[in-house]
Amino acid sequence: MAGRPRKKAAGSKKVKPSGPAPCAVLWGLDPSVEKGAAVRAVLKEMGVVARTALPERLGDPAGAFARMPGFRPAPLPYAGPTPAAEEFVLLCGLTDAQVDEFLARSRETGCVVGPKALLTKTNRAWPLARLIDAVCAEHAANAS
């Protein structure tokens, strides 16, 4: 009949995603270097998206790298000091089991990254450079 809405076929209901896809933000782990490629391979096998943090984006909030709603890249390229860390991984949106799996697989493949962090409610608004420096300072304090 004209003007009457059609029923949707069974199984065609749209499902709203629960949030951004799990990802890992990588600093200092170039894909052309063996360790960077190995870390990316582990993440890919786990179905986790790897995102490279470029120097000009270090001023972006950590939540922007994770593509969280309400977080946008900084309006201007980052012009501050480069973090002292040679490498860093920020894990975003992973379950505890996925974090454990990433750590285990990294050990198995010999591509363990020193400073790592999880994206939290506290640090998601921090510029990535600040987060990297804070995590590295914490690692250094725990090592002494």
C-alpha cells in the first residue's frame, strides 16, 4: 500500500558501536625498523589498529589518537620539545585480557617496549608529549 512504511528485513537492524575501536598509539616504533614491524604484527594479529604518533601531533590530546568522541587534534602542529623516550606504546580501549595478550605476545616475539600506558579518564585529555614524559618519569623512578 502506498504511504505505509515497510518493515525491515530480519537481521537488518543497525547496531550502534559501543565505542572507538581498540588501538595502540606508537611513538618511536617506525614500521621500517624490525622492532616497529614486530610490534605492529602483534597488534594486527590481535585485531588492534596501530597508529603512529608523528612529531607534529605530539600536542594532540591522547583521546584524539583513540578517536574518542569530544577529542580533536590540536589546532596547531606541536612545536615543543621531543619526548626523551625512544619508544612508547599507548594502549586504548583494550580489555584486561587483550592487554595481557599483548604483553605475552610481545615477550614471545622479542619486541617488548619499555614505557607503556593505558588510556584512562585521567590521561585522555593530556597532550601525548606530556603523557609520554610522565610515564617515562614514572618508569625511571620505579627503576631506582
